[in-house]
Amino acid sequence: MTEQHDQHGKRSHWVFIGFVLVAGFLLFTEHRAHVLGALPYLLLLACLLMHLFMHHGHGHHHGGPSRRPHQHDQDGEQP
């Protein structure tokens, strides 16, 4: 029984994937002008979002004193 259930699950999975692919193709071909017309705006939005969310790693020192201890050279002396 589990073998038949497994085979039925695989078949329905592939049918669903085929349906999604056909539906996606038809939607794209019918609405191509809308999709391609929005691409420049989506690119600008992606740049803005990357700018906002990827600047968190810069440290934001703001000219204040460094929090790191002074670097010593190999002999242990300060420069």
C-alpha cells in the first residue's frame, strides 16, 4: 500500500509542477509588456534595498576613539 501511495504522490507532484510551468508560461506571454515594463523600476528598487540593508557592516566609527587596543609591532613596542 505504501508503494502505491508513494507512486501516486510522485505522479501528482509532477502533474502540479507541469501545471505551474504551463500557467507561468501563459501568464508571461500574455502579460509580457507589463512584466518587462516594470523591470527598470524593479532594478532601482533592488539597488535601494541593497543600499539600505547592506551598509550595516561598515562599523560607523564617526571619528570617535577607536575601540581596538593599539597595534604592537613584532617586538612588542608601540609605534
